[in-house]
Amino acid sequence: MKAKVYTLKGESKTDFTLPKEYKKVSAVSLLTQVVRVYEDRTHFGLSRVKTRSEVNISKKKIYKQKGTGGARHGAKSAHIFVGGGVVHGPTGMKRNLYLPIKMKKKALTIALSDKFENKKAIIVEGLAKIEKTSQASRAIIALRKISEVKSKVLVVIANENAKIFRFFKNIKNVETIKFADLNAFLVLKKSLVLIDSKVFKI
């Protein structure tokens, strides 16, 4: 699979052949699982209900066991009565979901491959030369025009170029991350992914 390489001004350069693990693969179930796990981490999971031992209601047996002609009942705190406790509800303890490392890596390569295939991921040369937010903003505008994308952009920076983070942080709808911290969920969320050419040692 090949990817487009552009300069900060949006000028096209020669195509780059991606590593062999980047290929067109259909893995909807894996990407669905990734989204489920990462979205779950955005919820605090603090919701909680009261059990029958906690509700503010009488615990006295409501009528005698036999001779009424009705069903046998204990206290009004039982879950079948209005105002009673809740059975099997959330307890305020969050269950953490995890993905094995191999699945994370595979999902990331598949998500990036899909973006490259649809021309929504491009490699950018010269990001390390940026010294001002204005330069970063102009580069984003130029690269958005090429991809015809106006919404959310993810800038993936090589680990050695982490110093340029601050030049992108005040640009609207632009998120920046080191390649070492990148995951498939972030790639799927963004409309355009700009990848530092140093990631692939170009």
C-alpha cells in the first residue's frame, strides 16, 4: 500500500510505500470491540441503585404468611413493590475493559490502512521545522484543502519531534499525539490524520 507525502505548503511529493503490515483488511468486529473498550473508559461508571436492605421503607412483614388467600410476602422493601429495592442494578463499581497488546496493534494498523486507502491519512514532511502556531495553522489549512476535510484533524508526531506539540494545541478541531501513544479509536474518530514523516523514517 502506498501513501501520499506532502510538504507543509500542501505540495505533493513522491508516494511512499508503507510497511507490509499496512494492507487493506476487513475487520469490523475487531474495530467495533476497540471502540467499545475505549468509549467505556470515558464513562465514570458511578451510577448506583439501592438494594432492598437500603431503601427507606418498613422491613416488617406486611401480613401473615397463611390464611389471606393471597401470595406470600415479606417486607415492602422487596423489588416487586413500588418503592422497593432494585435487583441486579448498577453498584457503583466500574468494570474495566482491556484489550491485549496484539489486538491493539492490529486494530491500529487496520484503522490507519483504511484511512490511507480512503485518502484521509497523509504523510507530512517537515513538521519538525515548525516554530510558531501561525506556521502550524497555515499548514493545517493547506493540508485540509488537499483532503477536502473541514472538521476534526489528528496530527501524529514522531517521538523525537514532541517539542512541536505546543504549536498545535490552540488550533480549533486539531488534536496532537505522539505516535507511541496512538490508538485505533483516535484514528477512527478523526476525519483527517496527518502523520509526521519521521514516524516512517522518511
